[in-house]
Amino acid sequence: MAARRTKGKRRTRSSRTARNLNLASLAESALLANAITQGFFNASLNEFVMGKSSTGMSGASSITARELISGITGGSYGTTYSVPSNMLGGKASMGGLGFGAQVQQNLKDNGIGMVVSLALIPAGFKVFNKLSRKPRTMMNKALGMSGLPVKV
């Protein structure tokens, strides 16, 4: 049997262009992620990703990624802490909240600020992008001529 031939346009193979890294959208995403981690876990994005355990007498109100992974794998979420016996008149006890209760408390404390941030950050970046279109276009042309895969 003969091969079927079409009389239409032939598909041309499109050349693949390298994706550029947009610094403005990266900054917007980082600010949004920071607002979310602050609202749910009471820790900035840096503290959440790189932070140490938040246990201690300071209230243990923040939760880090390390504590989340520990909780998922069967350990403690790190939101409870032991109070030494010499601080409570000779009795050792546990303080702090469980994971669900801690997230609820963090949302009560930081929820309004998180929602406001999640609404205002994209709006602010839209205004910024419109106001700075001409200088950013010139900068992107210069970066394109230099061969860097970065956009501003």
C-alpha cells in the first residue's frame, strides 16, 4: 500500500528558544511564598526553608520545613517542647501546641496580614510593571545582547 500524501502545508520544525529567567516574576513569587509561610507557619520564607528548629521557651510558634518533614516521617512536628523540671518547681512537663492547633493559632495571629499581602503584592507588581515598562525594555535589550538568559 502506498504512503498517504497530503496536499496541505508541511509542518515546519520550530526552533527551540532558551527560556529566560524573569527577575520581577521571581521576586513576586518569593514575596507571595513569604506571605504564605508567614501566615501558616509564622516563619519567613528564609526561616522556613533554612531555619533551625523553633522549640524552646519562646513559645515555639513557628514551624519550619525540617519540622514538617520530621512530622510526616513519624517524628514530632517540633511545636511541643519540654519544660525543664527546675523551672516548674521540680516537675518536668510538656508545653506548646500540636501541629493543627499551632497552624490554627498562626492563622488567627497572621491570617489577615497574609490575605492582604496576597491581594496587594500582585496588584503592586502590576503597577510597577506598567510604570517601569520603558526602562525595563531597554535593560532587557542590553541583557539580550550580552547573551544572558535573564529578563528584568
